[in-house]
Amino acid sequence: MKLMKQITLLGLLSCLLFLTPAFAKKESIKYPAFTIPTELKKNANAVVRLDQAEFTVYSPKNSSLKQKMVITILNKKGESYASIPFGYSKFMTLESLKITIYNSSGIQIKKVKDSEIKDYSYSSAGELIGDSRYKIYESLQKQYPYTIEYESESNYKGLFVYPSWRAYPGYLVSIENSSMKVILPEEENLRYKCINYTDSISTCTENHVKIYQWGIDSLPALKREPYSTGVLSQAPQILLAPLNFEMDNYPGSLESWNSLGKWFASLNKGRDQIPTDEQAHIIELTKDCQTDTEKVKALYEYMQSKTRYIGIQLGIGGNQPFPAEMVSEKAYGDCKALSNYMKSLLKVVNIPSNYTLVRAGESNSFQHIDFVHDYFNHVILRVPIQNDTIWLECTSQKMPFGYLGTFTDDRDVLCVNNEGGELCHTPIYSMEENQQIQTGTFTIQTNGNAKAQITTQFSGIQYENIETLYSTSSAEEQKKFLYEEHINLPDFTINDYSLEENKSRIPSSVLKLDLDVRNYASQTGDRLFIPLNQINRISYVPKKLKKRLTDIRYARSMEDRDSICFILPKDYKIESIPKKKIIESDFGYYQRTIEVLDNKVYYTRIYRKHKNTFKASRYEEFRTFRKELEKADKLRLVLKKIT
């Protein structure tokens, strides 16, 4: 009995000793994945458990940001959210960065050492010069789910745009809690713009400072929707900006677009000097030009031939261009430096122009012109001449003169002039300009193979459909593009091809192809089935959604025209031929006609769509329209062998 008690006591003691570490760790358990609500896991690859930011403004020259972000990575597709870059430069110091990793149960499994955090120059990411760097931890954790916690503090020396708050970092990420606090001197007011955020903003004053606070909880993950207006049209966000600011002894104001333009003008002042010998060359180069447009074109092509693009993040937080004299000497620059250099070249021949800030890329408008803020990520040049305005993209050695393309077309921009700044709008390319016109002949053989000669003219925005062909002179790379990306045929050989390019202000190109196509027509018994539109077919129908959230958007107007002649084998006759088809809707216009002459079938097709935005409630109508197009494009001609 005594022995039994001893065994029992020893067993109990062993259990207690075994359990002690777990109990000791109980207090350190944080963010267990099982506590994430089910609705936040739906459609999510990652969950933002906590995103807390505290931004403090001490003066127009000094501010700080403390941030704590906790993200649970649910699967491999969420890995990109585990690695967050933290930048620093002469205007921003990264005072501290702590990173901790927890397993699915919320138990700490790693405290990341400073030596494990990589430190890169932004120039490592490409051809770029600058003093800006970033630190990043590249997680090696592969057991999902796991949670990564970031705690950071940064100090700023002057900011003309405050860190803004945005609930969603991207698609397929849900939000458990996101909040921000802004602390200002009592005499200051926070300028802010709420977008998709309807909750109240708390304000109070204590100890001679003004405090603003807001936040949001339990946001389900957003899924990208086809033809969407983008995540920013859905995400709750609040833009923040000062009224007055100062960077590197350059004071400025965000009171108006004009005042912001004045600040950029002050950064550029005195940076427009062209070396004397180059001035003489410019005057000689343009002496025979009959118009200002001819002069602008000559100098633009001169600039393209002389310079190349290199990203630069130096000078007033990356906002000040290199002097034109330096660009002339080095023969390189970024968008700021090259646009300023081009502006300086034009000044030599007395043609004024505007250094122009733009939000370039897929989102073709900054949308909130009622709130003065730095939305911009690129610089182009505007040249107003008599009865015309020429827009110049100065970073490309191959861009046609006066053409902007999808990177900067159809959006509000800030043009800097002698008085300050004014909002302008870049060109909107019309449907008549954005065309793809295709003609061809398919000679069908009795075994279903075909010999095809196809000529396609691309113009306007559709000129960019084969941009890869212009960007490389390598025949191997061009053929790779044609085989793998451009030609929509299952099995073919390119016998020959040619490309002609017209670099006008509405550029165009002509691509000619000579192909052997295997099994173009399918054979069943004594019948041949010939697809009438294999090379420019509409096959995509957006999937059905339980509830469409965003509006449907056509960013640009376009027109496709196809005219194909099919030469039929003489020992076959037509058994079935599709009828004429017209589909007309405010979503677009489609027309298909077919004519027969002897052993030839002439197929013509027109498809048009106009730049427009449609309410989300019309999504099923839109799907029906796309289904009709898909059906109309996949019909086949049926031939029967003559016996």
C-alpha cells in the first residue's frame, strides 16, 4: 500500500513536471489560428489578425510611425503576405523592427534575429540609383497555418504625404482588426478623405495634442471579379495629408493643386541648363523644321537616341530630378530627369512645356481630385502648341512620338507651370483609333490541314497587342512570342512572317503570317467541320457569382474587324452554313456575315465595345451577352464529301 502511494505520488509528480512547460507557456500563447472566425477563413489565403498604426506629427519637419501587424498565413498562396518590406532613407529612419513567428496553436516558435533580416538597396531590384533601402524577412516557415507578428517604428524628416490607412492589403485576405491613431499638435488639423468608410472618426484633445482614431473589424476576404473596377473601389481607406509641410528645406502646401504644383516647380528650379555645345547642336538639328510640331518630334527622337532609363531615388525623397546638364553628360535618367531634360531641350528652341505628374499603370485615374494628395508615381511631358497638345513619354527609347498608350492614357494629371499646377487630362483614344483589322485566306485540304496567309493591322491601343515584337530584334524571341502567346491555333508551323511599324501619334503596325495549320478542320466520316473563327475567337465567359460587388468596367473603346476567305477542297460540298448574326447591346455590338461564291466562303465579323461602366446589378445581363458572343464565334461550317 505504501509502495503504491509512492508510485502514485511519483507518477503525479512526473505529470506535473511534464506539464509545467506547457503551463509556463500558456501566457505566451497568442493568435491561435483556431480562434479565427469561420467567415474570415472563407476565400482567404491569409488573415490580418491585427493592424495597428500610430502616426505622430511633431512639426512640419518631424513625425513618427509605430506599427504592429499580425498576419496568419493559411496556405502557400498566402506566402506573399508574410514578407513585408520596411523602407528607409535619408528622410526616413527605421528605428526598430521586431519579428516573431507563432505556430497554429499560437505558441511562439521563432524570434527572428537581426542577422536573419535581409537589407537591400532598391537598386538591387533593377537598374536604379538611390539612397533608399529596405529590410525584409523572407519566411521559411512551411507548416500552415502560422502567424507572423511585425512591430516597427520609423521616424520621418519631413513628409508631404502622411501614411494613409487602407484596410485590405489585397485580394483573398480577410481582416480581423485594423485601426489607426493620428496625433497632431493642438493647433493643427488633420486633412483626410474617407473612401468606402462610413464609421465615425473619434477626435479629442488632451495634453496639448489632438488625437484622431478609427478602425474596422471582421471584414471578409475580397475576390477579384472579372471586368472589375479594382480592389480600391471596394476597400475601406482613409487618405491623410498635411496642409503645410517641409522637406529638405523646401516648404510647401497642399492647400490646392496649384500650391502643390508650385512646390514641384521649386524642386525643378535651375535644373534646366543645357551645355552650350549641345544647345548649338539642337539649333542646328531643328533649323529646317517648318513647324513647332516638327521641332518637338526631332528633339524627342534625339532624346530617345541619346538617353536610356534608369530608376533614381535621390533628391528630396525621390521627387527632385537630376539637372538637365547631368542627364546630358551621363545619358541616362529616371522619368523625372528625362522629362525635365526634354523640357530643357524644348526651352532652347523657345517651345514651352509642362512637367507633368501622373498615376501610371492599370488604375487609370486617381479619382479623388477634390482631395489634394500625392497620388503620383510617374512623370511625363505635356507640350501645348497652337491648336494642339503633344504628350511625351520620355522613358522609352521606342515609344512612338506623341503616343502615351495604356500606361498613362485617359487620366487626370498635374501639369506644373510658371504659376504653379493645374489638373489636365491625358488623351482618350477612340474606338476608331483602337482597331485590329484582320484579313486572311485559309486553303482547306481534304485531310483537314490548312495553308493560311493572315494579315493583321493593329492601331492605337491595340498596337500594344504585339508589343513584344517591337521590343526585341531577336527573331528567336519574336517567334517564341508568336508561337506561345499570339497565334490562337492548336498546331501550326510558321513558314514566314513580317512586321511593318508606323510610329505615328496614333501608331499602327502590320503583321503578316504564312502558316501551315495541322487539323484545322476536324474530320468525322465523310464530313469536314471547319471553324470559321479560330484566330480571334471570344471564348471567355465570366463565371456566375452569387452576388456581384463591383461595377463592370470597360476601360477603353475598341473595334475588331475580321475578313477571312476559306478555299474549300473541290471534292467537298457545303452541307451546313451558319446564318448571319447580329448581337446589339450597350455592352457591345457584334455582326457576323457569311457569303458563298463557287468553292469559296467569305466570313466577315465586326465586334465593337465602348468605354463604359455598368452597374454591378447588370452582371447577369453582361454574362448573357458574353455567352451569346462565345456561341456566335464557335460555330462551324460543315462540308460533306461528294460521292
